Amino acid sequence: MALEVVCAQCQAKLRVPDGSEGKRVKCPKCQQMVEIPGVRDGDKNRAMSAPSPGEVAGVGQGETAGLAGWSLRTEDGQTFGPVQRSELDAWVNEGRVTGDCHVLGPGQKQWVAAGTVYPQLAFAALTATAESPSLSSGRWQVEDDGANPKSGGELVELPAAAASAASSVASTDASRVGAVAAALRPADAAGVAMVPASDYPALHTARTFYRVLGWLSIVFGGLLIVVQVVSSMLTFFAMSQMGGDATQMFLTLLTLVLLGAVFATMTCAAAITFWFLADCIRWMLDLQNRAERTNILLEQLLRQQQQRDR
């Protein structure tokens, strides 16, 4: 859990990571150095003698947090919660939860990666920079009240090892990740980066062209069928007025009907062919989009592995 300290000069409330006892931080409001007090002996004795929530309930700590609501564990081991799912969703929407975090849901016994609950976090690192504040970084925000970090506040600089490591990794990969992210469209409703249409203008133009040809073939084919029907009726009417042979009239009518059927078949075949070509182009774009997303995911997994190795 985070520690709360109050600046003696401006009375601003600061939140710092647990384990920062005895360190000094600079207040972002008045620039006064604030010393983080250590845990008193009486508090230590009470903490050691008091049973943990897991011991009282007869379950592990993770199970207790899961039963009470959703909990969040950052990359450097700090835990927030339990909170309601709506509040956890708000943290994700505000960009303060990364794919390196883990969550524990109600009734769960094991922590799971946040990306399994929020798939969009698998691609959030592409737009992140070394200066973006998040729960997993070593920067903490000034709060007026409450137990959770809030967005929009000023940042408190802490000489935390996790912060320096995260900044080092982010600065090293910023140019490479930025080059990939610059070519991507903003994420869709599911949070997945999409390939911009401008990257494939020829394919999109060809798809539109084939769709237009399909509709034009239907229009012209329909006009030919209408003309064929009208001409058949006029021919049959003229032959009947002239008193022609019944067999000849029947053969003429059959020929005209067959021609109309041929026109209709050719029209349908042309429309289906053009629309099929348009769908083939769309499938090619979908495959390219999935390949791009797969490459991005592999890139992120490689960066995470490099970060763990460091």
C-alpha cells in the first residue's frame, strides 16, 4: 500500500510508494523537501501481532482481495484495491494501467495479466513515452483526498529504482516504437490499432471500382432484359396480326425467351464476379491488418522480455 505524508509548509498531501521510509522527496507545490517518516515501533508491533485478512478468513491474501472486489498489482509490486470494476475500468480508460500490471477479480485465487481482462492494454505501450505517468511508474501524484491515485495532479519525483528502469527502457525504445505507432490509426472500439486506409490506396481504389462495376452490370443487364421482353412482345403481336404459322410463332417466342435468359445469366455472372473481386481485396486488407497487429504484439512481447532481462 502507498504511504501518505503531509508537507509541513503548504499542507499538501503526497502519496509515495510503500518502502520509501526515511527518504526525502520534493513537494511539487512549494519545492520544500519532505522527509518520509519511518514506521514507529508501536505500529510495527501491532502490525506483527495483528492477523492478516487472509488468516482471519482462512484464505490467502489473493483470495481475500478477490472476494472483496478487483485489485491491481503494478509492475513494481504495489497493490491497489480492492475496488469496483467500474473504478478499475476508469483507471484503464485514463491510461494509468499498463499491460505489465496484474489484476485479481472477485473469487479469483491467482493474479492474471491485465491484458487478459483488457485486450487493448497489449497495444497501449506503443503510444506510451518515458514521460507518461501511470500506476506502474515511479511518479506519484498530489492528492487532495482519497485512497487512489488521481489524474491531473502534479507529479512527485522519487528516486525509485523502478522509475529509473522504466524510464531507461522507454527512452531506449521510444524511437523504434514511435515509428511503428506513427503509421497506425487511433485504436477502434476494442482498443486494437488498425491499419490506415491511406497505406493501401491502390487496393481500396480497386475494391471500389469492382463494386461500381457490379452495380453497373446489374443496371445495364436489367435494361437489356427489359428491351428484350418488350421486343418479344412486339414481335409476337406483329406475327399474330399477320396470321403467321403457329409453329413458327412458337419457335420465335422460344428464341426470344432464351435470349432473355442468356442476358439475365450474363448480368448475374458479371455482378457476382465483380463483387467477388471486391471481397477478395477486402480479405487481403484484413489479412494485412492482422499481420500488422501480430507484428506489433510480437514487438511488445520482445520489449517486455528485454525489460525483464534487465
